[in-house]
Amino acid sequence: MATAAEPRKASLPLPGGQAGATVKLHPLTVAKMRTTPGGLHREEGRLAAVKALGLRVPREQWVDIPVVAFLIEHPGAGPVLVDTGFHPSVAVDPKGAMGRFGGLLFKDIRMEQAEAVPAQLRERGIDPSRLATVVMTHLHLDHAGAISEFPEATFVLSDLEWEAAANGNELDGYNKRQFDHAFDYRLLDFESAESDSFASFGRSFDLFGDGSVRLVFTPGHTRGHLSVVLRLRDREALLCGDAAYTRSTIEESRLPYKMEDEHRFKRSLREIQLFAEQTPDALVVPGHDMRALLLMDREY
Ligand SMILES: [Zn+2]
């Protein structure tokens, strides 16, 4: 790839941690788009692939899914973003946002200018150009689209995800132009001895060293996917990212059509399911579930 970006190894914790800190969570809806039922939840049989791609699926059967990002407010470290959603320009020109191949699985992108993450931060009094920390669950097109809008941020993600995206293409859901900037990328090696287990998760990092924001390794959707566990005021929250598109994935183990690695996806899903079982009052947030999103509060 072109080499504007020179990612470095993350050294954690990032500054700002406070003993016993809790964080606030604001779910941000960035856009809506449509996909096939068979893309969201894999169907069996000879036509599964054809149906997942929508070739024999009538328009009215396609389902609405949200594109989301999350704002976290940490008392010492300030605002932290999880994923960036689509670039603000997608509100004006939605065609091409998902690339040529993503456009097969995801269609009809609808996005208001006010829904772009920078606009939503500004509305909450946060200057996006000065945001200090962004955690990337992974670098797919619908998560990495607005990276360019946060030039001063430290971006934290897994080294395997960076490698996969840097060597990937639109067929894998990546677009290098979205992330190949001379920004401060910090990579986590979840296989290293610095990574600990946390709750049901075999591999985790404590972002600020105070237990308030933990990054847990959930590969399978992509090679280096991570999810985020938050300590809120009165409960924990698990932002699954695309390790689980929907509540049905978590509750009924319904797998999506597309997985980078099915074995790892199932292992990560099992860790998510165990977390949900062992922490029954936790807020567990799937990555692309419209119904689950509509039931969420504006702030936790
Ligand atoms: Zn994805």
C-alpha cells in the first residue's frame, strides 16, 4: 500500500486513567442501509450464497440495518470514540460508500448530514479535530469511513486488523484510502504476554489501566476484530462490533453469511455469549441490529 501511515506498537495504558472510573456511553446512529436476511443470518442450502447477495430476494424482503459508532466519556481521558462510521460526504453521495463489492451485500444507504460522527460530536460540544482517542473495532468500510476527520487522535486497534486491512481490498470490505493517513496508529498484539484474560474473554487490554474501558479480542468477522467492555455507572456494557451483527446472533447463535474465519468467529461468539450469561445485567450491544438500536437509550 502507499505508506503515509506508519503504525507503531501501542503502549498502554493511555494517560488519564483514574482508580474506580466509570464511563458514559452514547450510541450514535450514523446511517441506515439495507441487506438481505440471508446476509445477516446465513441460510442453508444450495442457494444460500445467491440469496445472501440478494439475487433472488424481492426488494421488500431486504432488511434495514444501522451503521453505528459510540461516544464514550471518560472522567480523566475525556471523550473516546469507538469506530467512525461513514465519511460525512456519504450523506451527500451515498453511492460508492460500500465499494463495488460491499454494494452487493449492502444497499440503499440513507444518511443525514447531521448523522455523521463529527457533526454528532460537535452537537455535544466536542471538537472532532481535537479528539484524542479513537478505538477501531475493525477497519471495514462502514467503520473506518470518517477516520480522516480525526487528525489529532490516537487510533487504537489490533495489529492483525491493520495487517489484514493494509493487505486487503474492497472484496474484503476494506478501502485503504480511508485509513492510509500519517496519523497516530497504535497497534495491539493480543497474542503477546501483555494481553490478559478478562471475564469470559481470553485476550484483553485495559485501555486506561483503570478497568473502565477494556478491549477484548474477538476475531473471526475479520482477522483482527476487537470488542469493547465498558464499566458504566451502574452496569457493564459490551460493544460487540461486528463480532455479532444482531441479538439473534448472540441469543440463537445465528451466524452471518460472511465471516473471515468461521472457526474463530464461533469461538469469539462463545466468549460473548458467556459474558452475557455471566453478566446478566450487562448491556450487550450488537453491531448492526436495528431493533436493538431502537430500544437503546440516548445515553447510559
Ligand atoms: Zn464489518
